Amino acid sequence: MSSSKIFSIIFSLIICLQLNAQKISINILDSGRKISLRGLSVVNDNIIWASGNNGTVARSINGGKTFAWLTVKGFEQRDFRDVEAFDSNTALIMAVAEPAIILKTKDGGKDWYKVFEDTTKGMFLDAMDFANDSLGIVIGDPINNKIFIATTPNAGEKWFTAKGDDTILNPVSFKGEAFFAASGTNIAIHKNGNYFEGAFVSGGTVSRIFYNEKTELLPIIQGKETTGTNSVAIDFAAKKGVVVGGDFANDKDTLLNCILINLKDSIQFIRPQTSPHGYRSCVAYISKNTLICCGTNGVDISTDGGINWQLISTKSFNVCVKAKNGSAVFLAGVNGKIAKME
Ligand SMILES: *[C@@H]1O[C@H](CO)[C@@H](O)[C@H](O)[C@H]1NC(C)=O
Ligand SMILES: *[C@@H]1O[C@H](CO)[C@@H](O)[C@H](O)[C@H]1NC(C)=O
Ligand SMILES: *[C@@H]1O[C@H](CO)[C@@H](O)[C@H](O)[C@H]1NC(C)=O
């Protein structure tokens, strides 16, 4: 091959990569409020719910063109770190710290009622997930070294907590092991016929993955209160996943902030070749091999299943979510920022 031909191939590859990079942008839809958003639930390409501190909930029913912002009456001081929306009218919001509460609305956020409350000292709920529109789970920090788990069979109307002495439903935690309520995505459950699968990830002094009945230490930075795994994304059909985290007190550090997980037989780990470019609080699958992750110092995309990550924005986001029934991808973060990936 002539050298000019080689160069033309190289240049067309570079142009092609640049075009690919240019194709993706993060467009801010709303911002400028003194609210930190960490909860985000996208029902379809039009219906988006977000939640945050100071009792705040935002909702759009037009794909993010406009958002209605509301403060939940009587809960103005609470930090709603996770939201699970079922349609334009129905959603659950989960507050961190004491007392642990989950509220539900059936009228688009006008009225909220309490569906869960636990006044036990030390209660700290971290994240919810749903296998379908009725079966859900919430995870909380360990109480007396037992990880707190509650489940609902009816879209959050009633919650059932496992007995404290049940080590399968209430796994035992290590000292200093807890969960990050960073994006509502450190637990993922899935329904396959009548069979349920699930995973959740911990952080702190120890960072582990719990997948069905198996548990493994994660090769993610750990040992301090600010370190560990923040988020898990699982492709249950392909039996693989990706976790992200890092040290939120040192968000530029890329050391051990992401690992690919093979869940076929035993739990196996594969290190990325190019890590996400900082601490990451959330990761999500966009398609079979495309993933997005975000954190306080930026947003990365991978198009090879998580092996290589490309920084696409240096804007700060806490959470990134793909529509449950749709293709749109939204992000939310500090200063009431809500954005769409285009
Ligand atoms: C908003 O919430 C934060 C904590 O999440 C609190 O420090 C602050 O005082 C609240 N602001 C208002 C106006 O309630
Ligand atoms: C969710 O799954 C459960 C168990 O298979 C089933 O009983 C329930 O009807 C499902 N709910 C929805 C809304 O599909
Ligand atoms: C998903 O969206 C399509 C069209 O937007 C709709 O027809 C379908 O009923 C939705 N599926 C679910 C499970 O909501």
C-alpha cells in the first residue's frame, strides 16, 4: 500500500472518530436552582422525574422542554436521593437520613402520602429499584451490621422488611462498609419469568458486589469513608455488568474507579483499558455495548462495553439514566441541572 493511501485511511479514521465525538453532546434543559438532584427516573422519552434536596421534585411530560418544580409540603428539609416513576402521575420518592421515609404520589406530585417510615436510629436509605411496575426493593445502610433491605409487591404501597436474623435477606456487613446514596443506582433487580436476579454494591472501608447469593470484593478503590463503588449497571440477559465509583473527596483521581464484571459462572472482573476520567457516581447502559457514566468532574461514554471511556463533557452530574421504555438519556446534578444527551 502506498504511504499516501495509508495516510488517507488514518485521516479518514481520525475524521470519523471526531465526527463520532461531535455527534454526542450534553444539552442543558434546566438549571440555576440551589438544589442538588440525585434521583432521576425516566419512564419514556417524554416523562422525566427528578428529585433532590430541600424536598424538591421536578417533572416533565414533554421530553424535557419544560419542567414543573415542586417542594413536597411538610418535607421541605428532606433530601430525596432517589425517585422511581411509573407514569406521568405515579411516582415514589425516597429520603435519606432519619426517619427513613418513602412517599408516593398518584396525581403528578400535587399530593404525597407516606408509604414507608422507619424511625430506628441510624436508618439511612440509599436507593430503590423495580423489577417491574409492582415489584421493588430499597436498600439502606447496615443497622447492627445487617444490611437493611425492604421489598414491595405493589408499587411501593406496602414495604416488607426481612427479619434481622435472616442473613440471606439481611447480609452481614463489614465494619465501615455502607452504601452510597449518590444516584439511586447501587442496586439493580430484574425479573426473568418467575425468577428474580439482583445485584447491589457497597463502599467505604470495604467495597463488595452482592449478586444473587454470591458476594465478592470489588477491585475498586476502598478503605476510606469517601471511597468505593457508587453505581452498578447490569445487562442481565448477557450476564455482565459495569460498576463505577472512586473517591468523591478527590474526584479527579481515576485509580480503580471502574471495573467490568462477568457474571456467567463465578463473578469475574475485567479492568478497563481507558478508565472514566474521574470519580463517577452513576453508570448506565444505553445499548448493548454503549454505556454512559457521570460524576462531579464530567461525563464519559464507552462504545465497547466499558473497556475504553471517552470524556464527552466536563460538566458535573450526579446521575444519568436511559428511558425505561424509550431511547432518550437524561442527566441531573447540582444547581438543579437537568440535561439530555443528544
Ligand atoms: C437545603 O438543604 C440543605 C441540605 O440538604 C440545607 O443545608 C439547607 O439549609 C436547605 N435550604 C433551605 C432553604 O431549606
Ligand atoms: C410483576 O411480577 C410479579 C411476579 O411475577 C407479577 O405477579 C406482577 O403481576 C408483575 N407486575 C406487573 C405490573 O407486571
Ligand atoms: C412503550 O412505548 C410504546 C410506544 O411509545 C407503547 O406502545 C408501549 O405500550 C410501551 N410499553 C410499556 C411497557 O409501557
